[in-house]
Amino acid sequence: MTPTTTTGTNAELVARDAAHLIHPLHDAAAHRAARVWVRGEGALLFDADGREHIDGLAGLWNVLAGHGRRELAETARAQMETLAYASGYTGSSNRPAIELAEQLAAMTYPSINRFFFTSGGGEATDSSIKMARAYWKLRGRPGKTKVISRIEGYHGVTLAAMSATGLSAYWPLFEPRVPGFIHIPSPYPYRYEAPPGVSQGIAAADELERAIEREGADTVAMFLAEPVQGAGGVIVPQDDYFPRIREICDRHDVLLAADEVITGFGRTGALFALDHWGVEPDIMQFAKAVTSGYVPFGGIGISDSIAAALDDDPRVWMHAYTYSAHPVGCAVAARNLRIIRDEDLPARCAVQGGRLFARLRAALGDHPHVGDIRGKGLMCAVELVADRATKQPFLPGDRVGPRVQREAADRGLFSRVKADTYVLAPAAVITGEQVDRTADILADAVRAVLG
């Protein structure tokens, strides 16, 4: 069949799309109202009909430096012309990979100095799991294989990553899940119920200790957690939560893996989010903002003690991807890290996130169906409820979240919802005026649906 031209109206392109594409989270009925994006500029997207939209989620939390960065495109072109691909397997390396690893070692947690590169966040999760299991085998404790993660957590959708993901909607069509994955409750300040006299953060962290003791510490390899749960609805933990988590992991010889795929490289106002609470992980997962989405790329960083276990044992860590340490991905990531440093994108996220939060509070703080407005840095969420006094959610059939999402998109703001929680994480380069417009559009959309 001869390909058709690349021009056409948004409606024409959606029809052609439906004939040949299967989409992530595929839903043929919902996709009929899709927008086909043809251009991006800063924090903006333009569809095939020429309509401008604020990119409220920076793509999928990833386009931190904004759309249209010529320096990233030029870096990719130059690297492709010089060395487009080389194997990253043992016995082979490339200069961009070495230079990127050096940059990451200088900017991540002090004890993390060695890195394995992947094509994205789901592969990073699988790499963390396999690294943790390998570590305990290399240390003579082969029974430590289980992974504990959290309800509302998102870690990707490869089969192991999906099994770690604590959003049950991702499971039914693909079960049975991989055995050996356990979920504990999220700290979720708006909804977690702590026993009398115990702080929410401590009580929620103690859920981990109970799970470890129930499973047996000699069977648990690692605890996997996003510092701020993103796709689950921008759930920011209490200040005492992660320090207690670190204590529990140390007490039971359980590795702490921080999934910084969304939070890493400045999104929360700090380069890496566990720094907000003075905690270091044993393994750190990253992707998304490491290249601002310009090239699919991700990886894990491991502590010096884990690296030593790999180096000191003659057994081979039989884990590999064709595109691990891809020269173009490494080069673009290294150039993107320069942008993050030179333009101080973490500070921009802190400032613009504060402005967004304040504007949303002013516009929606008193609305009878706005239960919670929360965020950290330039990650924000508005949770809509049927009854503000009781926190009673709407019935799923009411489809309040999707209706608000549609109203916002019609007004020029494109983002996503988790049930009835509208999430926002625009590019760090968003302007103040665009921040204000984002909040105003969302407020108008909420009022259009809920009065």
C-alpha cells in the first residue's frame, strides 16, 4: 500500500491513525477525540489544525527543557554523523557514555557513582529488580528476591515493572503477574488513616516494616518507591516518611530503590527528590527528563557497595539491551544536563511550581468539589470529590475527571487525569503568564463540569 501524504486536518489524520496504529493505553473510542501534534515550542504544543495548547504534562512528565531546543537536535545530528551506534556490551564502550556517566556521578547522590543505561523507565525498573536480586545472590543470600512497592505507585508496564506498579487498572488483561511482588499502602496524606497518636508519615512507613516481617526479611530484596508518586496522582509524602523508610530498610537489610523517572533532574525543585528529606537510596532509576524526551533514554545508578559486589565476583551479570549506552542517547543526555545546570531548571521548577500552586489555590481552593490541591516543585494535582466534607469520591460512571480533561483541552490546556485527579507538570521553561493561564483554564473547566 502506498503511504499517504503527511498533511491533512486533525480529523483526517486521526482517521488515518486509527487504520494503522495501536496506542499505549489503547482505547479506540476515546482516541476518536485525539489531537495530532505537529509542532512544539517551549511549553506549548500545536495540533494539525494550528490550535495552540499549553502542554500541561510536558509530554509525559519528560520534556523538562521544553520543546524546540535546537542545541539538543544539533547534538543528536552531530553524534549520528560521528558514531550513530556502538555496542555497550562488556568489551566495547563509547565516549558519550563515559562522559555522561561522569556527569551523573558528579550530580547524583554521593554514594551512587556507577550507571547502567537503558532505553527508558520500564527497562530501568526491570534493571533495578535484576540488580537487587543479583546483589543478594553475590552476597550469599539467594533467598532475597521479593520486591515491595506501593499502591498508587507507577514503575512501568513491562511484565516485571507492571507487577511492581500499584495501579490495578494496568493488570487485568495481562495477568497472572510475576510472583514475588508485594504492595503496601501509599502514604497519601489526603486519604491515609493513621492510628491515633501516630503521625501519618511514620504510620505509613511502618507498613513497610510489617510487610517485611510478614514475608520474612530473608526473602525481601528491595523496596521500590517514587519519592513523589506521579501517575498515581502527585502524592507527596510526609516529611518523616522517607527517613523512617531508610531506617527500616537498613534494619532489615533491604535495598531502597528510588524511582526518580519522573522526579529526577529538577522536577520537584531539587535535582533529585529524596534530597528534600536527606535520604540516599541504594539504587536510583531515571529516564524522562534526562534527555527532556528528545531521545528515548534511561538507566539506573547503583551504590558503591552494589558496584563492588559486581566487580568482585567472577560471575557475569547476564543483563543486556542492544541500545544500552546508545551513543546518541548519551550525547543528548549529556547536553541536556548542561541545560539543566546552566539554566538552573530545578530553581525554575520551584518558582513556577509555587506560582502554579498559589494560583490554583486562589482559583479553586473554595470550590465545594475540590478536595485537595497538592504538589512539590512543578508537579501539581487537583483532586475532585463528590463531597468535600467526607472526601467521598465521585462514582466511576460519572466520569468527572475525563469530562474536566476534555473541557480543559477544548480551552487550550492538554494534560492527563488519574480517575478524578487532574495532574500538571509542565516544562520548566513555562512562563509566568502561561502558568497563570494553566490555572485559569483548569478552574474554568472544573466549573464547566461541576458548577
